[in-house]
Amino acid sequence: MTIDLSKLSQHAGHLTYAEEKDLLCTFYTSLVKRHQDIVEAVRLNNWQHFKALTHGLKSSSLYYGARPLHLCCEQGEQLVDTKQLGSDVIQKWLADFTQHSYAAQCALAEVIKQLDTARD
């Protein structure tokens, strides 16, 4: 997965190095926390909270150009809307989500590292 910084610029406008890095670091931290919260919502069968979390992450991941994560979160929302919350279905979704979330986290870490390297 790659992070498309042009998507961030489209939504936020021209950013300084510090602003861009701050936004990327904030999204990274938020993504790690949101991932944990989604896993917990599934464990507790708290589908309203799950839907709210996936909805928020769906939007923010699109701003950062993490399209596979965006699409996965959209699918998670649809599972709640269509009440397709059987154990097999939700566990498969959770495995896919984990894969996309970790890929986005790694891509974000790499972009942040590249920003730091370019800055030196």
C-alpha cells in the first residue's frame, strides 16, 4: 500500500513540512488507536460503535490516499447496515481490515521516515 500525499494536499491545501509531518503522525497514531478500538468493538459485538469507528476511519483514510483501507472500512459499515454480522463474515472482514490497517501503518511510517530523510 502507498500513501498518496497528493490526496492530502487536495483536502488540506499547501502544507509546510512541519504541518504535513504533524498530520501524518497524527493519522498514524489515530490509526493505531482506531484499529484497537475496532477490534474491541467486534469482540464486544458493539455494532453501533463499530460502525461509527469504521465510518470515521473510512473518511480519514481517503484523505491520506489509503484507498484499500477506505474500501475495507466501507465494507465494514455495509456489514452492519445489512446485518451480516455472523462470526465467519465478521472474522474474515477483521482479518482483511487488519491487513489493510497494518499496510497503511507501515506506509505511513515509511512516508514519515522519507520526509525526515529529505529534510536532513
